[in-house]
Amino acid sequence: MVMGKYYITTPIYYPNARPHIGTAYTTILADYLARVRRSLGDDVFFLTGTDEHGMKLSKAAKEKGLTPQQFVDQLADEFKVIWKELDISYDRFIRTTDEDHLKTVQDIILRCKENGDIYKGYYEGLYCVDCEQYYTEKDLVDGKCPIHGKPVEHLSMESYFFSLSSYQDKLLKFYEENPEFLPDRFATEVINRVKGGLRDISISRPKRYLDWGVEFPGDPEHVVYVWFDALTNYLTGVGYSTDKKMFGKYWPADVHLIGKDIIWFHCVIWPAMLMSAGLPLPKRVAANGFLTVNGQKISKSLGNVIDPVEIKNRFGTSDILRYYLLREIPFGSDGDFSLESVRERYNNELVNEFGNLVNRVLIMFGKYGREGSGVDEGLFEEFEGIVDRYLRHLEDLKLKQAVDTLWQTVSLANSYINRKEPWKLAKDNPEEAGRVVRTLAEYLVFLDAYLYPLLPEGTTRLAEHLGFDHPPKITELKPFGENLQPERIREGGLILYKRV
Ligand code: MSP
């Protein structure tokens, strides 16, 4: 992997209800990647936040008897609390009501306008408020929104348009020249749809219809349509309208991580907007599938939500959520969330395979670790082979394969113990027992560094037990055998995860 800067984003979420596990999913994946990249020495900027304008929020606020601003203030705070509970290490939490964002939106519109891509017209069509998206008759399923299964509204109004249609060839050329840009499993579908022709899109609403939004530059009677507003958050987040130096450093984004339902916006509309505004395009859009319960998408609108904080509390650690989501579901596929399989993975893998390994090694180290000298390089060579494969999968964003591979480092240590049986060696050959156990303790330092993005809570506790302030960065690791300072290791074992 070539190291440098790494700008990663999540979608900004509609704060019309607390985040559920479906919304936490992308955020957790992004957090994992952000932590990996920091550990590998990249200068990372990780952006997440809330998408606060639009009809959906305005309606939700009204139902609660609040102004939209009061309503989104409350929920944005809730999002922050929950992300903290889940150890989400974002660098900025952006809100589309932030002052600097309003400036960015207006500026981008002006740039697109200068480029001749914005004109006033008349809009007539079908609209799903839950999606904040237009549909045509043929998109609907039984006359209803294909995502939410709810009736759509018939809208007819004056509107500004963005001439998306003039970007068809440029987009197709861009996809061809940048095969990494489109999300793996969905690339062909996007390309075919773009080849099928693009229609200009409505990008404003008359204020009399909706006044909760960014004022359209040059026309106080209109507000900017929520998606045009939302997408530009990725520019605001790294200082587009406040800090040119920062913007120059981080833009373009290295990866926009999103859910598969918003691919069109990120892979077609967004690059066209950026082309029109004369800005560099993001390097990659990567999309996860949906989390389902009994095969049905988890969604606020469908009312089958699972609270991620409840899962954390049930198992006593947020590590289980990221571990489960990364390991259970191939990135890009839909995956069914089942508490039973969370419990199985937790007990078998976190408690037994990793937790027991840590505890056994620490106890054995206390008993036999101080005899003799040196470590066993052979174990480390095997470890390096696994890690190489792990990093290659990561580079390709094959996240499940990556984590499956990474976990082999845990199995490797367990089989090393079973093979060497240090407690038997201790009787006849205490020096060899000491070497084996020191090898394992040193190995824990490497595991700690590599597993940190996946299990930040557990590895932080292990680091402290081993005498470090924090799990070491991968780039900070010294050669095998030179990291552990035996006098700093705390006495006794360590129970990282309790059986549930
Ligand atoms: N506000 C827009 C995004 C704007 S980004 C410039 C939006 N918000 S959302 O809150 O409705 O959804 C945000 C993300 O959450 C989407 O990527 C969506 O796919 C994801 N998910 C919502 N429910 C989900 C699941 N059940 N499973 C996986 N992802 C889910 O769209």
C-alpha cells in the first residue's frame, strides 16, 4: 500500500430518528478503514455527519411540535452520543446546517451556473419524501415507492434544473479511465443506466412549498434541493469554504463509503456536479449492501430497527459489533442480522479464540517467561505471510476476506501453543519454555497493533496490560522480539471478553 493522505467519508444521515444498526453499519466500516489507515501511517481525515434539510426533516419536526432547527439539533446530538458509544473516531461531524456548509452549497451552484449547467424550468413528477427522491411511473412497485412501499406524491412546480444530460459522455469516459471509481458489484448496472440516457434533474424547491433548506443563490424564492445540498458536504468537510490549504491537502476523497441505495447519487450526479464545478473527482465509491432482519431491510420507515447501543450493552463491548459486521457479511452483499449468530461469534471467536489466547499467554508469561533469552522467528515469518495477504484484501476493499485472513493470526498463535505445550517444556527445558512464552508475549504486541482497528476496546485494554499507553501503530512496531518490555507488563492474566 502506498501511504499518504486518506480522506474517507460516510453518507450523512437524515436525523429523523436515532441511528439504528443499518445506519451504524457504514459508519463502523468507515471507522475500521480510518483506523487501519492511521495505523499504517496515513494522514487520515474521516468525515461523517447529518443531512438536516428537506421535506422529510421538516415533516418529522412538525409531528413533534418543534421547529426543524430544534428538532435536528436534538438528533444531531443523539448521533454524536451514539457514535461515541460505538467508538467512531471521526475527525469532523458535519451538519448541513453548519455555516461553512451553506457557503459551499451556494458557491458550487454558482460555479455550475457559470459553466452553463443550471437553468430554470418547470417540474412535474412523482416524489417519495422518505427517499427525498423523484421516481417515474416505471420505477414504482404497485404504484408505490420501491424502497419504502409508501405512496409517492405528485409534485408540480417551478424549479431550477441541473443539466445532467450533458454529462453522459464525460461520465462514461471517466468510468472507463478510472475503473476503481465505481463500486465493484454495481459497476455494470450504473454504466448501463448512464448509457441508457440521462435526464436533467430538478435542484430546487419553491420556498412556499418547502422553506427548510439552503437559499438558492440569486433567487430567494427557492431553496436548494436536499441531495444537491447533501453531496457537497464532502467538500465542506475538508475546508472548501474555510481552509484552502486543508482542502488542497485532502480533496479529492479517497473513498466515499455508502449504502447501495444511494449509488446513483454518488456515482452519477455527484461526479457530474464536480465536473461542472471544475473540481477533481473522488477516487472511489464503495457500497455496502443492506442489513436485513428475517430478509427484510432494517429501516426506520419499516419499523424493524435494532439499536446498536443495546447490542453493545448486552455484550459489554462495542468490539462485537464491528467484528460481527465485518466478519459475517461480505462487503457489498446484503446480510441478515441475527442476535444468535452475534452471540455465537462473540463466544467462540472473541471470548474463546482471542480472549483465552491473551489470558493464557499472560499467565504463562508470568510463570515461565523470565527464563533464558531470545524469541522464535519462525512464528513471526508465518505471521508476516498472513499479514501480507490481509493488506492486499484490504487494498481491494474485500473486507470480509481481509478480516477472515487477519483472524488466522489468532489461530496461528493458538496452534503454536498447542504444538509447543510450554507447560510441559517447563519441566525438562525451562529455557525453551521461556523462549516460547516470550515469543507469544511479543506476538501479542503485534496482534494488538493489527487487531486494533477491528477491536479497539479490547486491544486498548491489552495494550495497557502490556505496558503501552495505546495499541502501537503498525508503523511504530520494531523488529520482532524488540517491542515487549517485560518489566512493564502487569501481573497476572486478563479477561478481555466475558462469555455471554
Ligand atoms: N441523507 C442521505 C445520504 C446523503 S449522503 C450525501 C441518506 N440518508 S439515510 O439516513 O436515509 O441513509 C444513510 C445511509 O444509511 C444510506 O447509505 C443507507 O444505505 C444506509 N442504510 C440505511 N438502512 C440500512 C440498512 N438496513 N442496511 C445498510 N445500510 C443502511 O440516504
